[in-house]
Amino acid sequence: MSRKTDILPDAVLQQAVAWLHRVQAAPNDEALLRAVDDWIAEDEAHGRAWALTRKAWTLAGDIRPVFAETWEDRPASTGRKRLAAHGMGRQRFALAMTAALAACLVLFVAAPELTTWLRASYTTAAAEAREILLEDGSSVHLSADTAISTHFAADGRTVTLLQGEAFFQVSQDSARPFSVKAGALTVTVTGTAFDVALTEATLSVAVASGSVRVAYAGTPGAQEFALSPGQRLAVDRETGVPAKATVVAEDIAAWRGGRLVVEDAAVPDVLDAIARYHRGAVLVVSPSLKQRRVTGVFDLRDPARALKVLANPFGGVVREVTPYLLTVSDF
């Protein structure tokens, strides 16, 4: 799970956690400890990220943070003395890391998600999927960790996907068009079945039956697309580039049956989809996985195993810090 923040760059926080993983694996590696020290001294944001993690460790109670005496509330710009290697029992380190990561996740994830949930008409929690019957007779299957808001009027029906993924089966009413908004996409139909997903990396629409019209308010200018059964439109949120593709209509929204079926999908999107079915947090510290694409079928009933099946072929490592905290890294 990865969320943007204007408090600290997401990448910097991930780097701090990555250093923690490395120190855990080799706490007596002098070269590694010097590298950590150098990284902290490189940038003020690095020092803040490390300080946040160190302070979060104090939530573990009587567990003294690794290297605590080395980083006693010093400005990030000042010189740092050479690190002394301090070993720590695996269980105690895991507890400390759990506290650190949990605190980071609370600070950087809870605030934006709370805002989303306050705007929502319907939500699901992590690992929860359910079907909602709307007032017009349409149904919406909400994937895990998903939020939507609804607005129905005499001349139209509007649903906004605030987070996650949803499959819509729309009751026909030509006098009241049904629209779904997700980021810069607006999907308009009269009666059909389709899936809409909103992830950090991608906006997508896939049609199972009927037809839809998609308006994309992206750059350099607005575009419109018509989609029929077995077609998918995906927009890369970083580049803003939309792309149409053909998919197997029967596999659309297979998550309703506990499976995730993807073809040439961006790994970050697949990570996001699987992570929603884990009853806890998934922290991804793997820049290389962001560039990968994958085709496969993943069992959402066992998200930890699904993450391993996804990450291992690319050299990624999935660690269970606790039953409620998984990390995905390159090492």
C-alpha cells in the first residue's frame, strides 16, 4: 500500500524503511552502517524520515531503538559520527519495526483515507467485498477497501468512485443516464455491466456487457471513447496516456469470485488489488517492481501467497513482519 503525501516524499519514506530491512539482515555490516549514515546526511528530508522512524520505535515501550544514541535529535544537516553496530534479537527488532511502520502508516495514510471515508455513501473494509443495491435497482459490487458516493436526481444518476474498484450492473432508464466518475474519467451508460478501478498508477474501465461512453478529461485535451464487451480502457496516471485493449469479458471483475485475473497489467496495480484483500497493511519498498508488467491469475483468498507469486519471479521478497503487516522489497 502506497499513498502520496506532501509532508514527506513517499519515495524518501520508503528508502528509510528499505535501510531498516538491510540493517535487520546485517546489523554488524560496517560498510552498510556507514552507507546509512551517509544517506541520512545527504538531505534534510532523509534525516526527517529516519527521525520519524526512530521516534516511532519508541511506541514499542521498553524496546530501545537500534542506533538510538547515534541519532539523538540532531539536525539532519550536521555531521554524524561513525555508526556503532548494535545487534538486536530478531523478535525484538520485529516488534520495533512493527511499531515504526504502523506509526508511519497512521501518519501518512490515515488522514487522506479518513477524508475519503467521510465523503462516501458506501464503503468496504480491507478483505471485505459486498454487493450494494442502489435506489434505482442498479447493483454495485464493491471490491475490498473501496469507497463510493452517490447522487441520484430526476434527470440523472451519478456515482463517484473515491477509492478502489467496483463492478456496476445498471438498470436501464434512458431518461436518467447513469454516470460513474473516477478521477479524470467519466463513464456514461443507460444499461450495461462494467468494472471501474482507481489505483495509484492507473484509471481503468472494462465492459462485460452492453456498451459505455468514456470521457477522459486529461491532457493535452479531452477525449472520448466508446467501449463494447471485452474492451478495456486504461489511463496511466503518471503520463496521462490512455490505451484501449481487448480482454476476456468473463474475467472482468473476477475478484467477485476470489480471483484476480490480469493480462499485461502494471505490477503496481496488481499489488494494489491484492493488498486490499490483506487484513492489515502492505508496505511496498521496491522501485524496480514499478516498471514491471504481469499476466496471471492470483488467489485473493490468500493475499500473502498471492503477493509472493507476484513478486518472486521479479526478484521481490515478501516478508511477514506480523500477521497484519507485510512488506514487499527488492532484497
